[in-house]
Amino acid sequence: QARPVESGGGLVQAGGSLRLSCDASGRAFGIYAIGWFRQPPGKEREFVAAITWSGTTTEYADSVKARFTVSRDYAKHSADLQMNSLKLEDTAVYYCAIRKNSGFGFLRSLPYDYWGQGTQVTVSS
């Protein structure tokens, strides 16, 4: 299947860490970038981080910069999101998305073609 599959969500205490994975193995070629987005309860979906499939370019939302790291796992055909120093406000459903083709502008601003079903991340006090 072309849609990516997220994994790794769960319940964690504030200050803890989680690692999310975006499995893109259903799409053997034609990936330009992977984006991570999240939707907090009662709010709109927002950009979190993105990485080009080559791994050469990354972007982060200001709210997660220095706490989250996005990376490529070439062996697993995936892109991971390492989340450290988690805060209550990081609670959300996290989605990864595939961008097929290159485009002009920041990765956060490009339309994404395939979306996963999401994985819940809950940060407790």
C-alpha cells in the first residue's frame, strides 16, 4: 500500500521520551520527503517536522526544535521521530505523510500525497 504506517505512540510522563516510526515500505520509490504532523485534542493539525528522503534536509516547528529529531532509517525504509523532554502540550495524534515529488518552498508548506492513520501520544503529569 502507498499509505505510510505510524508506530511507537503511547503514554509517557512529562519529561520522558518516545520514538515514532513512519514505515514507508509500501512505496518502493518516488518519495521526496516525509512529514510529521500532529493534531492536539480540539485543535487543528499542525506541522511538527520533516525530512527529505535523501536525509539532507530537515525542518522543525519552533515548538519542538531542540527536543525532537527526525531521521531516516534506510534499512527499514522509514523515517523516525525521536521525541525527548516531552511536555503535556505534546499530547496529540501524530501523523506521518509522504510527499512524492519535489517542490518549491519549505517542506512544511508543501502538500503531502499519502497520510497514515495516526498514532496517539499522550503525555501525563
